Amino acid sequence: TAFLFGLGLYVVVWQLFLRWRPFGSFCSTLEHELTHALFAVLTFHRVIEVRSTFTRGGHVRFRGLGNWLITISPYFF
């Protein structure tokens, strides 16, 4: 039931806000970059910068070499 509630809530939010191209693009990019940042923190890296834009994508900067988990995190989490 929690899954269906979350799915329904996402559909409502999509119809009200995210369907509008610039805002939806920004939110999707921000979510993607925040997932990289979350896994950087979980693997003991210090996040320096998170950037998301309407037209140019985004990026995350952190200290250290990084790892494969940070790289693929938005695609499985």
C-alpha cells in the first residue's frame, strides 16, 4: 500500500509541477546529483559542491578519488 501511495503522489506532483519542462528538468537533474552526493557521503567523501541548472545539467564535487558506487548510484537507488 505504501508503494501505491507513493506512486499516486508522484503522478499528482508530476501533473501539477514536473510536467512543465524547465522545472521538471531541473528537479530531475537535482535528484540525480543529490543521489551522487548521498552516496559520496555514505562512502566517507566530503561533498564540496552540488550544482543543478535548467539547461546545462549538473554536477557534484567531492574530496577524494570517488568510487564506482558513487558513479552508478542514481541508476539503482
